[in-house]
Amino acid sequence: MYLEKLSLLYFKNYSSLDIRFSPDINLLTGLNGSGKTNLLDAIFCLCLTKSFLNTPETQLMTLQAPYFSIHGNFMGERGEHIIQYNYDGRKKSFLVDKQSYTRLSEHIGKFPAIVLTPYDTDMIRDGSEDRRKFFDTLFSQADAVYLHQLMRYQHFLKQRNGLLKAVSEGARLDYVLLETYDATLLELNTAISYTRSKLLQQLLPDVFSFYSLLSPEEEQPSILYLTEVLSADFAQAFEQNLKKDILLQRTGMGIHKDDFSFLLNDKPIKQYGSQGQQKTFMIALKLAQYTFLKKILQRRPILMMDDIFDKLDDVRIEKLIEWVKRDLDGQIFITDARPERSTAIVGHSSKDFRIFNIHHGSLLP
Ligand SMILES: Nc1ncnc2c1ncn2[C@@H]1O[C@H](COP(=O)(O)OP(=O)(O)O)[C@@H](O)[C@H]1O
Ligand SMILES: [Mg+2]
């Protein structure tokens, strides 16, 4: 699958843009603040229904503009699809081939996309929520049932927490209701946790091979899934935790407390990894995400690399570009503020490539 054509109206710093891309390599160059990342974000919005920077829709509109629209023509394995994402300040409309979804989440996984950014390494140091979110987004693209279970889990967790709050404020505990919530949550806990564990195992071999592709050192990256849910006495422990839950007005155990630990040679990379090792780890993880989704979905995700060359050493840049030129079989968008470097990068490739020079939200001829 690739994006053939993109049209923007009043999207961030683009008042109007029409652009045709290469099915292979697309290089976006331009000074800082010209709109390279915004363009990637527009593509991401069409693929995943929301901004990868988590920008709310009101801020995706050009300042003072009455609406924004993003239209994309995608060439898929089974023909062309048109995605239209419009927002008028109040209402969002998201259409694929002029059809809307009953639930927007049905779109997830149909047009997979992955963005690599220099901020990816933050995930190593941030709290567990960001890592859960990363794997949830990935596994949701790969497995629609997982996404559905996750949404049901959030719903029932909220209901249960509401009940706990009412009790701590003096209401009588409705045991029948609590039991229905708990039974559903226990079932979902097991299912979600099992899928997390299973899909992570499928992802890991590629993390390892991309890491060794990028790094000249013999280092072994790994990811450990940390959960209480899969232990034999989880159901009992969950039940015994009720008093504490009431006291704290929220559910203290379950997959919403899971974490993923990133290791290099069996040691946490957060404490022991150098900056270079952390960067290499995250690029390997993101590229593994690419091959993982491609395998499971049987379609090629769109890959985007936003300014990732700036803080990488030359050896790693070279290895990465070699991989793009030799092994990548899908469409890629690369942003780079330094055109001379990027031009050298894509030169001598048998693949089709186009270079776009962006200036203040417009394409230079
Ligand atoms: N809602 C908006 N309306 C108008 N301009 C915006 C909006 N959001 C962001 N911008 C502008 O977009 C520019 C940043 O674009 P960005 O894509 O991050 O640049 P680059 O990646 O090329 O450095 C900034 O000048 C910023 O002011
Ligand atoms: Mg940028």
C-alpha cells in the first residue's frame, strides 16, 4: 500500500497543498519550522485517524481557519482507496471511499503506518503508561480482537472505579454489580495479557536482527513483559485487593498496571544503556514493528522517519540507509533539514525517489 496523492486545506501551516508522492522513497527537506513534520502528521492522521503528536483537532486547523481537510489517494494491493478526514471546528468526518465507519476504531490496521522520531527514546525513560500505549497501538493494528477487548476493558474498569468511588462516598456496595464487573474484567485481563505476551514473542526476533544490523557491537536486546495477571493466584489476589481498591477509589490490579522492560545484555537499558544504545534500540524496535505488521496484516505499512539522522552516528545512518535502499519494499517518507546529506543518501538507488523542498507550508518548484 502506498500514498499516491495528498491534498491539504487549512491543515496546520498548510493553507492549501496538492502533492504526488513516489511509491518508493520520498525525501522532505526544508528549514526548521517549514512544515515537514506537519506533512507526516497529515499522512498519519489518514492512516490512524489521529495525530501522532497527539495534537487535538482544534489545533490541527490553521490558526483562524474555519475547518481543515486531509484527502489521500492510496494504492492498495486491491486497488485505490480515497480517505477523507474533515473537521469543521466541532464535527469530525472520516470517510473511506465515501463510507463512514460505525466505529472509527474499525479503521485501525487497514492502513498501517509507523513513524520514527528523535523523541522515541523518551519511551525508555518515561512511565509505564507510555510503553503500554506503544504496544497497545501496535498490537491493536495487528489484531482487531485485541483492540476490541482493550476498549471493553477500559469501559468496565471505568464502571468498576465509579462503583468504588460511590462506596467510598458512603453508598452501599452492590455486590451483584461488582461481581459482574469483576468476572468480565478477569476474563479480559487473561485474554489481553495472553495476547500481549504472545505478540511480543513474535516481535522480538526482529528487534534482535535490526539491532545487530545497526550496531557493530555484539549486544543482545530484549523486552520483558511484566504482568501480575498471568500468575496462578491472580483471581484470588484481585478479590483480596477489594478493601484497598475501595480505599483508593480505583482498581489496583490488572493489565492497566502492566509494564515492558527494555533490556540490553539482560540489563535495563534505561539505567545502563548509553544514548547511542538507546537510540539504536528504539530504531530496531520501530523497524521490527514494520516487519511485524507487514507479516500479520499482509500489507506494507507506510514508514516515516522524522529527523532521525541528526543524532545518529555515520555508521548507523549508513546501515539504516542501506536497509532502506536494499530491503525495504514499501513506501517511505524521510524528513531532513540538510538537503545535501539527504540527496547523497537517496542517490545511487535503483528505487524511484522524489525530493520535495518545503518552505513555509508550500512546495518549492
Ligand atoms: N494550527 C496551526 N496553524 C498554523 N501554523 C501551525 C499550526 N500548528 C503548527 N503550525 C506551524 O507549523 C510550523 C512547524 O512545522 P513543522 O512541521 O514542525 O516544521 P519542520 O518539521 O519542518 O521543522 C511552525 O511554524 C508552527 O507555527
Ligand atoms: Mg520537524
